[in-house]
Amino acid sequence: MDRYDNIFGVNSLISLQKLKLIITKKQKTKNKKQKTKNMKTVISMIALSFFALNVIAGDGKTNSTEHPKKYCAKMKGGELVVMHEGKELKSDVTLADGTKIKTNGTVTKKDGTVISLKVGECVDMDGTVKDEKEKPMKKTESKK
């Protein structure tokens, strides 16, 4: 027998080895938990980044609820066009009150008043011409 066996005993040596093994297992478990936590944090940050980029960038399409139930004048390719619910007006439209809206932005009211829409002006379903901020616009010229 070794001199240390007499001091600590063989059983003490085995117990120390078991203790060292237990400590090693706990450290490995702790490391795995830390790695899992780090991975969850990284995945969360990536998901948040994609969400933020999607919100900032948008989808590149015109929002169809941008001006619901309105016909608005916009510039497209250097030309004035009338948009309705995110789509370009392809043919002339007559509203319920008799107001006629042409694709070139000319509005003819029931009383014969002719208005040429400017960029940012809209015609609501009642035939009222307003700018995009909902302020009523003045009548410009009358057809006689």
C-alpha cells in the first residue's frame, strides 16, 4: 500500500474521483445550458432583425387602404394618373352623385364645374375634392 492510501484510505480516493466526475458533469450541464441560452438569444435577435427590416422596407406594393373610397391624383412615370384603392384608374368613372372622373385627372361635377386634379388631390365618393390631408379644396373654374 502506498503512503497516501494509509492517510486517506482507498475508499477516500474513490470518493474523490466520484466527486471530480460529478463536478465535471455539472460543469458540462452548465455549459450546455449556457450554450442553449446563447443560441436562443441569437435566434431571437435574428428574428427581431427580420421583423424590423420587414417593417422598415415594406413589401413595395401600394397599400390598398391608403385612400379607401377615394380617387387620388399621383405622378407615375412623369404623368398624372388617378389612383383608386392602390390601382391606377383605367377608365372614366361616374360617381353616384353624377360627378365624372377621367383617367387624366379631369373632374366634371354634376353642375358642370370642371376641375383638373393636381398631385395629392383626391375626390371622395360625394364628389368633394380634397387634398390628401382631408382639407376641402376651392372650386376652380366653371363650364358654361
